Amino acid sequence: MNNRKTMRYISGSLVQLEALFLILPILVGIIYKEKTTLDFLIVALICLICGRLIRGRRRDNITIYSTAGYASVAMCWIVISIFGALPLYLSGYFNNPVDALFEIVSGFTTTGATILNDVEILPRSILMWRSLSHWIGGMGILVLMLAILPMTGASGMNLMKAESPGPSVGKLVPKVGSTAKTLYGIYLFLTVLEMILLALFGCPIFDSINMAFATAGTGGYGVLNSSAGDYNTYIKIILTVFMILFGVNFNIYYLVITRHFKDALKSEELRAYLLIIAASIVAIAINTLHMFQNIGEAFLHSSFQVASIMTTTGFSTTDFNQWPELSRTILVLLMFVGACAGSTGGGIKVSRIVIMFKTVMKELAFIRHPRNIRKVHFEKKPIEHEVLRAVNIFLISYIFIFIISILLVSLDNHDGITNFTAVVATINNIGPGMNMVGPTSNFSFFSNLSKIVLIFDMLAGRLEIFPMLILGTLIWKKKRWN
């Protein structure tokens, strides 16, 4: 099968799979007797029909190579986003198709940025679809498909590498399909566990389901205008713990399941991740102590916001836009760092930060002792030159897209902090930024051009930049995907 037909087959399969996911908001619409139920039904039928037409005849074996794998992943995410935006647009709550696309891309990419001024007026079926989109995009819809669709050779791994966050992806078990099943098994278990705990500690059932979906995908879409601010202390603590858990590399959970506890605890990335979180919580709690009634409340809000921003979830319990400049600056820096590789979180990733730091230290050592040959090690393994090169290229591409995005968004003539943090919040898949895009605000005031730029940033951030760039270069050069 050539690459174009392969991409069509995968895209069509995903569109059909999306129709199955639409069943949940349809059921919610039926339960609450909402008019939007018909919109979801219509879109589900459209997905089934269009998916079948795009997919073509059934194929037993699929082979896809590296370049086509990256391009296919990018194209698939664009396609499912377009179909996913249809029920939002048909509902009438999103009069501008760009707004509907922005909202659902923000959902699938687990960003959580919204153009809505009031989420509480939305029908529950739409609220469920927004939150479910986080869960679908968190682990990756293609990773789910790999657990179902057979692929030959390195095809599955090429797709998984293109979709999974982090500098490298490996198999947990010999078969890629089994790896995908293992990842989704862990993902589903943690999601259900959070739902149960939230419900037990006083969170309404509907809210528990939505908040668990949003936390699992580290997305941040809430069902209340206050985000998580109106929930009790126990719920805030549960959300904080699970945001941190979903920001951990899922390989760690696999090691725990297989009883390799020492290997799990020795993870260099995990230690750095927890250290950054702990240090940020203490610094912000001390810096904001005067704004709260006692030190316990200060630690509660600082812990929640650090976990939310570090894992790129984007929930809020308070308007951190009003915090002292030091605390605001720490949060912005955490936006860049992000969660661990192999988690559902966004950002540059802790592993890349550690690798870049070690690379700098290696170069400093080389300058002092030119004859001393020293390799960079990570997780007690020497890092291959290809990995270092990939990290450097990622950072260069990241900075390039970041600068271009800020320049384009600045055409709207908003203040610099708003423009800067809007791009930071979208390319790192966080959601809220500062000033006009703070936790109590939204992105509705941006022009369509800026929203399209931010949509690209969300997709580029979720897919680790390269799939979007490769797709763009292939379209530009009009070459065959071989």
C-alpha cells in the first residue's frame, strides 16, 4: 500500500472511531433531554459515512514509514478536529466556525484554552464532549487505534513516536499493539479511580466524570465558570494529586505494575519533576502567604496552581493573575518546563530540560579539559548523538515557531504580556496565560488570524512540532510521501 492510501485508511479509521466517541455526549443529551442531541447524532452519522469513504476497502496489513508516519499523524489530528468541531458549530453556541475549531482543537490537544465567556450556559452534552476530547487526546487517539489496528514491521512504532510526547519512545512489551493496550489500561484505571474518589468526597457525578477526563488528559476544561474554585478542599487535593500523577511518565507505572520498584524510584526524570514541583510550591506559598488567611491555605492554592501549570492542565482555584510578580514569573517558567516525557502533559518536557542542562555542563567541562572525552548520560544510559541532535533541533524549531507566532498575534495590538503568554499557553498546551488571557478570562477577543495561529501552536505543541512541520513541507513541495 503506498503512503497516500495508507494515510487515507488511517484517517478514515480515526473518523469512524470518533463516531463511537460521540455516543457518550449523545447519551448525555438523551438523559438531560437536550436539543443538541440531534446535532451529535447527525455528526456521528457524518463521521461514519465520511470515514468509510475516506478509508476505502479493508486492508489486513498496513505498512507506514517514518516520514509518512509523521505527516499522517499531523493530518489525522487536523481531520478529527474538523469533524469534532461540527457539533459545536451546529449547536449554535459557536457562531464562528473558527471559534468552534479553536475550542475542539484546544480540547483534543489538552490545552484547555477557551473562547467562551460562560461555560455554565452550555448544554451538558457539549460540556461532556469538551471534557471527553481531553481524554481522547491525552494518551493519543492513534495510540488507541494501535491497540486495535494491526500494522506490520515498524509501522506502529513510527506512528507512536510521531504522536507521543518526549524525546524518545520505546516499547514496554515486544509488540507495539500490546504496548498501546498497556498504556491505555493504566490510563483508564487512573481515570476511573479519580472519578470514584471525586464522587466520594462530594463532587457531583457529572462533574466528577468531566473533571476526571480533564485531569487525565491534563486539559483543564471545567464545567463551572470558577474552574475548580468552588469545590471543597478535599476535591482540590484529589485534583492536585492526580494532576501530578498524570504528569508522570507512564513507563514508571509500568515498572511499578511489573514490581520493578527500584528502577521506578531511580528515574532521573521523575526526581527532577518532583523536585521542581516541591521547590515551586514552597517558593510561591511563602511569596503569597500575605494574600491568604493562613499558611495551610497558601500551600493549598500554591500546590494546586503549580501542579496545574507544571502538568499543563490549566485548572485554577484562584486568580493567580493577581499574585506577586515572583509567583507569576515562576508559573510562566513552569509553563515552558511542562511535565515528563511519556505523560499526558505538554511543555518542553522535564527530560529535555535535564538533557540540555547536562549538555551545557559537558561543554563547560570540555572547555576546561579539552582532552577529557565525556558522554552525556540520562537515566544511567549514555545518550546517543541522534537523541541530542533531535533535542537541539526541537528547541530551535520551538523557538522559531514561538517567535513567528508572537509576531503574528501582535498584529491584534494587544499588550505584550497577553501576546507572549497566549502563545506560551497554547504551544505548551496549558490553557490560561496572564493579563487578558488569565484564569478568569478567555481567548474570544483575538482575531480569526490570531486564533488560527494559536490553533497551529496547539497542534504543534501536542504533536511535538515535527509532524506539523513535516506535513507542511510535504504539502509545500508536493512530493510523494515515501
